[in-house]
Amino acid sequence: MPSKGIDGRSHVLATLAGLRHDKLTAHELRDVLQGLREANGALGDIEKAQVAELWRAHDKATRVPGTLVRRLAEVRSRATAAWAEARGRNDFPAFAPHLQEVLKLTRDLADALGYQGHPYNALLDEYEPDARVDEIGAVLSEVKEFLIPFVKRIQESGRKPDLAPVRGPFEHARQEEFCRRVISAMGFDLEGGRFDRSAHPFCTGIHHGDVRLTLRYKDDIAVALFGIMHEAGHGLYEQGSLGAFPRSPLGHVQSLGIHESQSRLWENNVGRSLPFWRRFYPELRAMFPEVLGATGMEQFYAAINDVRPSLIRIEADEVTYNLHIVIRFEIETELMGGGIPVDELPGVWNEKYERYLGITPPDAASGVMQDIHWSSGLIGYFPTYTLGTLNAAQLYAAAERAIPDLAGKVERGELLPLKEWLGDNVHRHGSRFKPRELMTRATGRPTSAENFTAYLKEKYEPLYGLR
Ligand code: ZN
């Protein structure tokens, strides 16, 4: 879209957001929903879930006063602009007062929404319905206790994979062609979606017949390979859930921890696995003989599973990534409880990076100011990334129990049985069940760290000669 249209689009979006809020909080809707809630006994399970979902949205919208909604929107947009500028100049003190203001209003928002226990619970609910900080905190600290020594052992192994095989340069048009083959194998329906290029990769579901994926290409092929499996994982979910509940609130998935499980499962549990590359590596190498001609599959597999502590979350490997999340989660729960003054944030941040990852950011731009989330008021969002990772490992383990010889199928390029299992156990339910119930139905228990840590051990101990 043309850049000169930003102003006009902002006005249109603001108007639409206002209209949506008016409709969602209207007395007419309240009367209808209340009537349906009273007649609950006469409704089927799906209808009940539909009413509950709409009531939840209506109830939350009516709790927050319009003045706070507008003030938050204004402060967030100013803070985001201030963050971008301050980050460029590496100037945390310039950003601090804006962050202070966002945090204050976010606490007001939590108060308006209402919560039991910790104010963070009110914020979490926006991204992960019914999640609670004590439960998530317990799971994340289990992940942390496992990861800190595990990452240390990997580092002390002395093995550092040669990254040259993924660095390329890989020609962009051929990368795109390869990605197209991968998403076809995954069962993403290109007649019910599109696959294009953009500056920032995304997946957006407009309708089950119109789910759009975008990608960007670098010389390094890992960006596109794992980017496309990630976005197509989201895309399969959108095609499935919107298709199961067309024009219904249940078609739109509320839980980011579940949504992210679908992208991470394809990106990591499938896309970074040995069986997958046994099937696809010969094809990739044939497409890029000038880059991969002398590289064996094992060497390529080691390169795409390189683990080493780094400063930037979005560039982290699948192991250390979760320590980046633990750090953000610990800090933001404390910020919401009023435990850390904003001007002490860079120090707290750096100290945690040193303790958990053994590295210290040289400046705020590669430290506390690297992510857009806090300036945009997205507080409570970070833990859903790790929940997604844990759910992915748990769902994949359940799929392995349910599908005979899943590894063999992946090795033959037969990815559709996995897509179908996910469709039956996750996609077709849309937002009908809360994450706890969905995970229990699909895997036998709510989200836990167990399958994830077992997966890491099984995969990385041989890779790094740890046993
Ligand atoms: Zn994602």
C-alpha cells in the first residue's frame, strides 16, 4: 500500500475501531446475549460456546471506559514512535518517560478489566484466555531450570557447526520456488490463499478461502525456509478454523499460545528435523548446486540447528529463544506489580542476560530496547511465544503416538497425515475450547514443559556429543 496513504488509513482504522466498539458495547447486543444466556439450556454446545465467546468480548469491552481506550491508543502510538527514535540513537533515558506512561495506563487497564490475584492476570487474558500468572510462571521456571545448564553443556561441548551451508548466497527466485513446494507438501491450499513477498513476513486470515502468507528473502536461506514453515503453520490453522466456523466468532482463534504452537510445530519439530531433511535436502541441493554441491545432509542439518547464546530474541535458535522469553516475562510481571522502577530496567535486563545466557548487551538498543512490544502496550504477550513452543512439542508427541510411523512418513515427504491430525485435534475447534481444555483433549493434559525438554535432549545431545 502506498506510504502517502498512511494518514488516511489511520483515520479509517480509527473510525472502524470506534464503530466496532460501539456495536460490541451496544445495549441491543447486551439484551440479545443476556436472553441467550438465560435460555442456555435450549442451546447446543457450539451455540453455547458462541454465546460465551461473544459475551466475553462484550463484557471486556464494556468494562474499559472510552476515555481510557482513547488515551491508551494515543500514548501507545506516541511511545512506539519515541521507542523507534530512541532505539536508533541508543538513548534509553529518552524513551523511559514514555514507557512509564504506558505502564501506568496499562495498570489502569488491568484495574478496569478486573482480576483476581496479580494485575498481570487481566493482561494475559487478552492473549491467552483464562491463563494465570502463577501457572505460567511455574511452567516457565521449569523451562528456565532446564535450559540454563543445558545451554551451558552445549557451549562447553566445543562443537560449533559451520554455518557456511545456510549463509549462501541463495538466489531469491529459487528460494521462493522451494518454499512453494514445501507449503504444497504441508497441504496449504493455494486456491484458498496466496503466497507473496513483503518487508515483514506475516499470515493473515480474512476468510477460509483467503488466507495470505508473505515472506522476505535474504542471502541466508534459513530466513525463508523456517519463515515459510512458520507462517504456513499459522495459515493451515486459519484455513481450518475459519472453515469450521465461517462468519462466527469461534472461527477466530483467541489463544496466541495455541496459534503459535501451529507455527512452531512446523517450523521446528518438522522443519528442523532429520526425517524432513532426509526427504527435502536432496531436492534443495539439486536446486542450489553452486552453494550446496559440496555440503552433505548431516552438515546442513547441524548448521540449521546451531545453538549459541545471542542478544537478539528474533534471531535466537529454538533452544536459547525461550530464555529470552523467560527474561521478559520475569521483568514484565515485576513491572506490573510495581517492583522495578523504569530507570533501573537496563540494569535489571543486562544482569538477567548475564546470569541466564552468559552474555551482556553492550547497549540498550541490543538490550532492553530491542522489542516493540512494551512501547506498544503489548504486555502479557511474550509468554505466549514459549507456551506455543511447549504446546508444539506436546502436540507433536501426541501426533507421534496417534499416527503410525510418523517419522517414516515425514521422511517420505508425506506430511498430510500430520496436517490432518492437527486439523482434527486443533484446527476444527477454532475458539470453541479454552487452551487448557483444548490441550487436554488433544494430548491428555494441559500445557507442560515435559515433552519440550525431552525433545531437546533427544535431538541436541547427539548433535553436540553430550552422551
Ligand atoms: Zn507466529
